[in-house]
Amino acid sequence: MTHPFQEFRKKRLSGNEKLLDTENLLSKRFISLDKQAYKDGALSGETKELLALTASMVLRCNDCIDYHLETTVKMGFTKDQIDEAIGVAMLVGGSIVIPHARHAAESLEFLFNEKAQNQ
């Protein structure tokens, strides 16, 4: 039985392939801009990922939350650091963010368990 996070990865990969299978330059450039935005600049890429995680939670986008959670775990952030970013999101976004914080907690548990198994 697969975990919902594994299904998210599969769906995201398939969707990205379909999205980029186009001659539409606007779509391709937007995807490229998104990738460029997370490179080191005045802010580190790592800082930008935590900002993106917090913004994704306030905007209540579980797919975005999962993407940024996976990236922050891969970057080496600790659970405490990510939990603190989640706390900031709840403070900024209010109680409506709580269901998304629960989603994030479940995804984080999966990601850290997966990371421990792969070490």
C-alpha cells in the first residue's frame, strides 16, 4: 500500500510532464522563473524554501506544502526548524491554517521516516 505522499510525487511528476509538453512559451518561462527564484541571491535558497513553505500554508495549498516540505527536508532542515516555520504560518494565517498544519505534520512524519530508512 502506498502512502499519500508517494501518490503526490507520482501525480506531480506526471502533471509536470504534461504541463511542459507544450509549445507555449509563457508556461515554460513561468516554470523556469519559479526554478530561478529559489536560487541563492540576497537570501539563501534555503531561506527562500522556508518562506515558500510558510506562504504555501497561509495560501492553503497542500500540494505546494508537500513540495516545499520535501525540499526543506532534503536541504537538511530539522523537524524543529520546519515546525517553527509551520508555527509562523499558523500565526500569520490564523486558525484556517490548522488543517493544513495537520497535513504538513503527517507529510513530515512520512518524509523523516523515509529519510531515516534511506540512511
